[in-house]
Amino acid sequence: MPEVKISLRQVSILTAMYLIGSAILILPSGMASMAKQDAWIASLVGMGFGFIILTVQWQLSRKYPETNLLCLSEKLLGKWVGKIVNLLFLVTLFLGGPAPVLHDIGLFMTVQMLPETPIQAIIYLFGLLVILGVRLGLEVLARSAELLFPWFLLLFLSMSILLLSTIKWENAQPILETGVSPIIQAAISFVSIAFLPNIVLLIVYPGSVNRSEDTHKAVYIGCLIGGLVLFMIIALSILVLGPEVTARNQYPSYILAKNINIGNFLQRIEAVMAVMWFITLFFRISLYTYAITIGFSQIFNIKNYQPLVLPIGWIMAMVSVFIYPNVPYEAHFNKKIWGPYTITVGFLFPLFLLCLHYLRKKRPQKSKKSSNSA
């Protein structure tokens, strides 16, 4: 692990940016298709579930504050079993994390903004930007997030305020018309996109924060900020566009920004949403890539992770071009596979390691009792 130190404030900002990530653009559509006008309620329920999962994830870090997830896996499972599990974990993380998100960028740009531009050109250019950021290190990424986060909040709050005049409260009625089951289903979708991938941060933060004993508090604050941003985007999508339009559109929050029209003068500022999305996506992909390169350097005992950044980055860019052959396949993957995958990786895996920790803690006590009785 490289010797870097970031502040708790930077941890909160990075966490918020990572959590918002691609969810700000794609989450409202899926949740509206499940919970209809109650999607905003589902987002609040999802935040509640998310903080429970976050508590499980960060219990490990609180037990071993200077040890990241991969080192902890080797410690609890044994060196060779731990390395095999870590390798499988990183491969699935690679295929389920940065590559699909990078593909989303290319798809969005070619569908909404630059239809005549090849998707490969957009993916490779953004991938190069990510490679440069990761190669410069976590401290540079944290400082960049600290500089860009106020601008993100300014753009987001400005867009939210400008949309207030277009809100139709009847779009959120009747409340609970579809019952509780669709709300729970949508809440699980919210958790799988926003909170479960936070398992990546257990590789990035331990050993890299100035006051490691308070890292979990900073992560909770960052998740709260990010969760509230997503709640507001989902609520605005429902209240302005309506549940049917939100569910039909692939990027409803981008369509939301198109609805801003102040005196027929201030209008068509959907580029604001695109800029906010690019900012959060950059940090989501960068933290994914940083965690993966750090992980491979630990598995193969490479002291400096930087030589791995370029090959891993370019493999990520190439895989992202063909990871989804078409939009229906991506929709099927997100609906059927993404949820079980993130639950396994983001919840069951840390829960398994936590159970191992408590089992190993009890064994010495039993052996001591048996020796005292002898």
C-alpha cells in the first residue's frame, strides 16, 4: 500500500462523489418502473437499508483500522486461500465496476450529445483521463474532489431551485397505491447501485487516512450527502416529469434538466446535468481503478502500484467497449444479475469475514479454559 494520507473531510467528499456516481442519471428510471410515484419513498427506505449494510461493512475496518479488505481476507482465510479469494474478488469487481460505468459514459454521449461520434473514441478519451488521475495517486484525487465538490453542489442546487416552478404535486399521488412490495423492490435496487459498491472503499481508505479511528464517521457523512442528492433527483424526476415519463426514459434526470425554462431566456441547460454526471463518474471510476490496481499489487507483492495502472486502465477501456452488446442486454443484466452480484460482494463477503473474526476470537478463549481446567 502506498504511503498516502488524506483528511476526513476529503474522505467524506470522495465517498459522496463515489456514491452518486452513475446513479444520478440512471437510478430514477429503474426505481420509477418498480415503485411508480412512490419511488421517492423507496429511496428513503433504501437509505435506511444502506446504512445498515454500511455498518456491517465498516465493522471490519473498525476491528482492523489500518488493514484494508484484501489484507484482512488473507489474515482471516490464510495466505493462499486469501489470495485466491482476493483474485476472484478483484476480477468480478473489474467486470462489474469500472468497465460497465465507462460503457455508460460512451453510451450516454453517443445517444444524447454526440450521435455521430464512435463510442470507442469517447471511452478511450475518458479512460485516459482516469488513468492519469489514478497514476497521480489518492492524494491528488482527494484534492481534486475537494476543489470540484463545491462546483457540483452549486450546479445541483441551482438546477433544483430552477425546477421548483415546474413541480406538480399531483404526480406523487396517490401515495402507496402500488403497495409495500414494489417499494421494497425499488429500495433494494437503490441499495445495490448506491450503497453495496461501497465495499471498494474498504480497499482504498484503511491506512490512507490521517485519523483512521474516525474514518467510518466520515464515510457515513459522505453517504448521507450522496444519498440526499439521489433522493432529491428521484423526487424531482417524479414531481416534474411524472412516474410514467421517468420510467420510460433511460436518462430521466437529463430530460429533467431540459424542462428548465425561465422566461423563455434561461433554457436548454441540460449540459449542467451532464457536467455534474461527468464529475461524479470520474471519481467513481478512478476509485474503482485505484482499488483494483492496489489489490493486484498486494496479491503479487509489487511495492509500487503505478506500473500496473496503464495496462489495467487500457484493459478496462477495451472491455468496456463490448461488455454490453446492446441496450436490452444491459437492461437484463441490471435487472437480473446486478442485484445478486452486489449483495454477494458488498454484503455477504464482509459479513462472512466478520463472522470469521468472531469465530477466531472465541477459539483462544476456549483453549485457555481447557488448559486452565487441566
